[in-house]
Amino acid sequence: MFAVTILGNNSALPTLERHPTAQIVTCNDQLILLDCGEGTQLQFARYKIRRSRLRYIFISHLHGDHYFGLIGLLNSLSLLGRQNPLTVFGPPELETIIQLQLQCSGTILQFKLQFVPLTDDKQGVILEDKDLTVSFFPVQHRIPCYGFVFEMQKRKRKIIPDQAKAYEIPAAYFSHLQAGADYQRKDGLLVKNDWVTLPPPKGKKYVYFADTAFSESLIPYANDADLVYHETTYLGDLAERAAERFHSTTVQAATLALKAGALRLIVGHFSSKYTDLTPFETECREVFPNADVAMEGTSYII
């Protein structure tokens, strides 16, 4: 399973109905947290997210609405008896912030907390785990900020049963064929793997654009994505304000998805000045029809 669950879809100021940015990416049996705004752990409880399956946390940048909920979540995980290691990816300064908070409160976590810094000079693949590959890239914001590409690959090749039988390959060897191995028969014939298997099916791709001004230079990261999340702080009539504050509008987010050839778009990080989100969906769909507002508590299958 590969899916995204929205825990928070609002920008800096939380409202009674909307929470700061946080998402859960589900990849088979593990969970990945994308950003951790204030109140994220309460959203875990509200939507029955299993904390024990949380494996990685990615923090895009150090504006508070994207990480103020982190220390509370870490402390709660420790109080709940977590023992499995947890890895946090984020700007280098975040490690100092976490350690200072733990030190000042006299808190000793009951699990190993690993930290991986994100810096421009190391952009690219940052994680390869089972069937998942994660890479990161810089976006256009007031402070260092990063987007993420999640790619779930089907690594096993597909057996062609009739062909395998014709070449007298025993079923006990099929797992090796799926891994790409050739087969050496007793009569000396080397059966090439591509004679009896097909390539794995195309993988799935999810792209997360954290806070950013619109830039066509970002389009390649979303090329042919199955699902794109793009911040959309403002409606189209506030393009000038969006540019001044290094944020994006509905039209800009939809334009990026369209030019990237993405299959689907969800938008979030709404300004608290808006109470009705319907216009966000309407304006996006005028440019890119397969667009939706990222609703809290909703899971989007990739």
C-alpha cells in the first residue's frame, strides 16, 4: 500500500477546524511523517494513526508551523514505551533545537533518535528502504526549505510461467528469477532471465512541495508523478502577495502539475484568512481538472 493521509492542511495560524502542516505517508507496513505542525500528535489520536509504525520523520524547514509539534510527539513516543529507533531528516539546526529542548527539560528518550541533516550540497537520494526511495530538493522560500520525492518501486520481476516451464526451470528457483538471476541448466544451457520474466511494473511517485514560491525550475521534480501535493496559500487574485511571501496560488500550483504531466494534484497550506476552501478547488480545476483540496483525515491512494 502507498498512500498519503492529511493530518494538517493549514498555514501558520491554526484554526478550530484546520491544523498546521502534517502528513503521513504509508508505505506497506511503515509510516513516514511529513512535517509536524503544532497538535500533530493529537491528529494521530483523532485519526487512529498507529504511532508504533512510525519509522521516519521529514521536516521541510524551520518555520514553526512545520515543526512546533515535533518535541511533543517525540516525548509522547518515549512515554508510551517506544524502543525502536526513529530517524529525523531536517535542516541541520533542527538537531540543535531538539537536543536543547531535551536538555532543558531533563528528558531522556527511551529510544534511539537518529538525525540526518538536509543541505543543498547533498540534495538527491537521502533514503533507500525496502521498496521505497526518498530524495529531496530545494524549493523557493525565505529560509532553506526542501521538497521530497517518494518513489515506491516494485523490484521483483514477473515470472512467465509457460516460458519457465518450457526451459525446465524448477519452481523452487523462481524467487531467484524474480530477483533478476539467470538459470544454469544441467545440460549446460544458460537461460537468460529476460527469456522467462518480464520487468517489474512501473513504480509509483509522490511529490511533496513544501512552502515555496512558484518556479518553473521545480517542474522536473514532479514529472509524471502519480500524486503531487503543492502548497497553495492564496487564491489566484493574490499572486503578488504570494510572491512577496514566497508562497503559491491555486493557479500556480495547478500550472506546475499540468506542465509536469502529473496524474493528480492535492493542495494545502491555506491561509487562515479563508474560511471556505471551495474556491481553491474550483480555481485549481480550471487549470488542472484532477485537483482536490487536501482534507484533514482523508487518505489519498497513490
